[in-house]
Amino acid sequence: MYSMITRLTTTISQRSMVIIGITITIVMTLSLAIGVMAGLGHNYRVLIIGSLPIIVAAIIFVLRRFDIAVLSIPLTAWIAVYDIPAGNYSRVPVSLIATLGLCAIWITSMIIRHQWRLASTPLNRPLIVFGIICIVSLVWGIIWRDPILLMERVGGDRFLIVQFASLLSFLGSIGSALLIGNFVQTSGRLKFILGLFLVLGGISTMLLIFKISPFPLNPHGLGGLWSTISAYALALFHPRLRLRWRILLIGLVLIQMYLAIVINITWKSGWVPTTIGLFIVTWLRSRHAFFILLMTVIIALVLNSELVMQVVNDELEEGSDGRISMWEINLRVVGDHWLFGTGPGGYAAYYMTYFPHDARSTHNNHLDIIAQFGILGAIVWFWLSLAGLREGWRLIKQTPPGLLHVLAVTITTGWICAQVAMFFGDWVLPFVYNQTITGFKYTVYTWIWLGMLISIRTILTRQQAQENVSNTQR
């Protein structure tokens, strides 16, 4: 017995010495590499090498707790501390890298296990088909590219890299929705995401009102929309929420609307869809409350008629000289490339060749979809939009009072508002020459919430199955 314990202790000691030796070797090697790179002035490489232990630890964690690791998508989107330099003054957001990495691991796992399973939802087919359309459009746009295009005006050979990066941002958006929907399947994880938008959205709003930079928080894009709608739905629909929390949430909504309407009145992408969202949530809660809110808004508009007319006149001037002309140019390009479009970011080359003095992006995501992915892409997007709306409405009807019902109301309303916001800018699918690839870290917000719609369906189905089993056993 004593000899066995001695051998075991010796074996453990030998393993410990091996681990310690390997650790010391790795640390010394990294230290030497960091020293050499720092001496040569390669600061970014120093950062990358110094981050290797963290990267390795993160990979190990992801492989062991993939379901928890998926929550890094909303976390790295909201807390955008650092973007990875990619050369030519472009940067890649950490949230995009995390999303693509998680997608790669997930797909590899399904290949190895020969298990191609997705959570049951009517969103799967339009999401996957839209992703395929994005890929096909890149190849199609290259094959049928006008031979007289002045490609040197968009970087020459680098333009293909830009297009590929744009494609990855679109696929990452789709992947984020599927990842959230397939792995965020507990109420606790849904609360985590909801809490991120409420707490970080509220903090960001207060900082912006006092003209303080919210960095590293990322309230850009439709972050304010989702924070406001979720706070309002939670205040109105959760049956067990205490009065003080309802008051706090309504106060948060009022503060966010003050930022959107009073301070940022010229930013229509912010206040127009959010205002529509508040009306939708109110209508779902109470028809009487809806008409009271409507009359209140009408009275406020009448009392501030001069300001309203000024905003309308400014918009008409911008529309006649700006957006309408941009849309006309876009439709000219679409007319010659209507089937699969010009590919991700592809119409930039046509703009710089045929309209070099008026080469501006459309600031309209719906037109962007037609120009980049053609009529087929637009049809599939319309399919996805309707599928999300239909599934959201079904879940509103089917979910019992509580968290799932609040989220169903929030997501359905927010999805409608996102379609409205798309008329004012590329807030759901980032155009590479406008929001750039960096815009993924806030355009992904809408995709995260869309993925939660899949999560709600899975949780609800599981709860109903458990109830059926319980009723059978009685």
C-alpha cells in the first residue's frame, strides 16, 4: 500500500514538474518574443503575442461551456473596449470575431458529430436561404461585373477583400441570431441579455445627455431603440413587477426619449422608429391607453407647431436634394443587375465609375439589399421579415404572462421598428462604405433579439411538454 502511494505521489510530482516546465518555457518564449517585437516597434504584434495566454484560456472555456460562451456576442457588442486593426485604417470589432469564431466551432462540431440540428423555428429557412443568397451574390457580382469599371478607384485588387469582409459581416449577423436561438435557452440567460440592454443602455443614455463619452459602452445604432422598447414592455406587461421598478423603467423610457427627440431631433433613425414602437407596445397593452397617448402626442405637436414645421421643412429640403437623388442613382445600378445584385458592397465600384461626383451610399437598408443581393435577395428578406413578424405575433398570443411574454412583445415590436429604421440607414445590415465593418458591433443588436425569438419558442415548447407530462401522470 505504501509503495503504491509512493509511486502515485512520484507520478503526480513528475506530471507537476512537466507542467511547470512547459509553463516556464512558454512564458519565457512569449517574454522573449514580446521583447524583440517591442524593440522593433511592432506594438500591435506585442499586444497579440501578449494576449495569447488569454486567447488560449478563452478557447478552452468556449470548448467546455459553449452555451455560456455564446453570451459573449451581446457582451462584446455592448462593451466595445477594443477593435482589431486590419490595415488601411480599417478595424474589425471583437464582437464580429467572436461571432465568426463561435460559428466556426459550432459548424465544425456538427460536421464531426454528423448532427445537423437547429432549434425548431420558422425563421431557420429564410435565415439560411438569405445567407446563401449573400454568398451567391458575391460570386455573381464578380462574374457579371461590368468590364469597364474603374476598379482602381475602389482599391483595385483590395476591393475583393473588402467585399469578402462585408460578406462575413452579413453571415456573422445571421450566425449571431442562430447562435443565440440555439444556445440561449434558459430564462436566466434571456434575463442576462435583457439586463445588458436595460442597464448599459440606461447608463449610456445618462452619459450622452450630460455630453460625456459613453466609451467603452456602445449605444450606437439601434441600441437605444431596443433599450427603450424593452424597458417600456417590461413596465407594462410583467405582472409581478413592483411599482417602484415600473416607475424606474418608465423614467428610463422618458429619459431615453428626451435624448432621442429633444437632443437628437435631427437623427430620424433614432426617434421615428422608437416612437412607433412605443405606440405599438401601448396598443398591445390597452386600446384606451393607446388613444390617450395619441391625444397627448397630438396636443404636444400642436403646442410646438413652429418646431414641428421647422423639422418638416428641414426634412423636405434634405429629401429633395439628398436622399431622393441617392435612391435614383441606386435604382439605375439595380436596373442592370437585378437578379443577384452587385454583391456585398459591390455597387460602390459602379458609383465611382459612373457617378464619381455623386457617389454616396443610399442610407437605406432596403435599397442596399436590392443593390447588393438583387430582387431575389429582397424577396428572401421580405420572407424573413414576415416570418419574424408572424412568429412574434404567435408567441405574443401563446406565452403566459411573465418574462417570455414581455420578450415576445419587445422583439415583435422591435423587429417592426427595425424595418422602419432601415429606410433611414443601414442599421441592420452594415454597408461596408458607410457604417463599415466596425458597424457590426451595433447592427448585431437587432439580430441578437431576433435570435431570442427562437429561444422563446424553444423554452415555451419545453414548458408545454413538461406540463403535458405532469397532466398525464396525475
